[in-house]
Amino acid sequence: MADAAFAGFESKWIAALPEFGLALRFVDPANRTARAALACIGYEIEHAASHIGEAEVAAGKLRWWLEELDAFAAGAPRHPLTRALAAEVDARRVPHASWHGVIAAALARLDDTPATTLDALLDAHRDLHRHLAEAGRALFADDAVAVVAEAGALRRILRDAFAAAHADVPSRLVLPLELLARHRLTRADLAITSPSREAALREFAALLAVRLDAIDRAVLPVIDAVAVHAERARCGKLARAREPLRLAASAFTQLPLSAAWQGWRAARRHAHAALLSGTRR
């Protein structure tokens, strides 16, 4: 059944991202399935770009997603997530350029060109999240595309850095070169326990905490607002930890108690905005 298959993908990402499951409790019930489906599509594409070790395999999966998103736009979706989304929204509202931009940006992530600075590293992810945010704007009238894209890029590079440090041989350079240089590390050193590696990860978490603090959560959709709040809390813990990599395994599966408050506030803002505009968001 399509419903059961959709629920399976949703459960998969709730297990991986507990803030996603919490946020869905506060999403407008009229849009819950559609927003969950779009978020899960984004997560699937991000995962293919960041966590499939073989570049050719990742590229193949991403090209399949391009075909599937074209089929969704043409009214003939096959995947449980695109079928669920098509049942809730008019696929024609999303320009083809947005879907193609998502996949083009994801394919670009397979290029292992090192990023010198934090901004350069973020630039490698902003494009993908900008196109996803444009799809959200087309479907749900979400504003602040640039802010949503920045939030998504910050969350992605945080998770990539700690995932790569867990790998035996990090396949992609997920920390800026200038940060590695300050701590006298190479890419291979990320897989070796050392005070320098832990110091670099602490500094990286602290830098991301500053960037996450600068995000205007008041303009974010509910799912993004809760996610940014949770990731900011995690960055604070990781930046203070003696062994941030060891802490990360539990930090990414836990939520601060204040995350529920953040979800409630975000839901209230969007409900108020809907009343003022006379439309449901």
C-alpha cells in the first residue's frame, strides 16, 4: 500500500532526525502529509549526495530522482513519497527549474573540491537547499527562501562533519581547509583520535553555533524552525565537550526540552499569518 510505504519513509527519517518527528506534531494538519513528503524527498536526496560512498552509485540514484521528479511534475509519480505529495498538492505549481536545480546541486556535491573557508563550504550546500526552499514556496507560500536555504546548509555541514569523522577513511573533505590548517590536520587525520581532531570539531561546532544564532527563526516554516533550534543546542554541547565526537552519537538522537516550545511558537506564528492573509499555509 502506498500509505504504508510512505509511513515507512517518514518513520525512517523521524528515527534519524527526532526533531522532524517533533515538528510534525505542530504542522497544520491540512498540510502535514504534504510537508512531511517534501521534507523526506529532500532528506533522501541529501543522503544520496552526502552518504553514498561510491560517487557513481550516488550519481545514479540522484539521476533516478530527477526522472522521478519529472514524472511527479507530469502527474505520473511512482515513488511513495512523490505519490503522497501528488495526492495533496498540484505538482504543476513547482517550476521544473526547481526540481532540476535540486538534483544539479546534489550532483555537484559529489565533486570533492576542497572548501577553503566556512562560507565556501556552505556555498556548496546553499544551492541545493535554495531550490528545495523554492519548491516549498511554490507549494506552501513559504517566504524567506534564502533564510531557509542557509538553515538547511548549516544543518547539513554539521552532520556531515561528524559523520565523516566516524568513518575509517573520510571520503569527502567536510571541514574547511583553513580550520584543518589551524589544527595541523589532514583529511586522513579526521579518522584518527587525537586532541587536535577534537579541538577542530569543537571549533567547528562553535562556528556553526554562531551562524545558527544568526538565523531568524521567526520566518522559518515549523519543521525548519524546530530543526535549527535543536541543531543550535547540539552545537553548544559539542563545542563544550572534551570529546565531541563521542558525544555526537547521543547528541544527534536527543532533543532539548525547549524544542517543543519552539515548535508551538512556530505553529502559532504561522496560524496567525494565515489568519491575516486569509489563506492556509
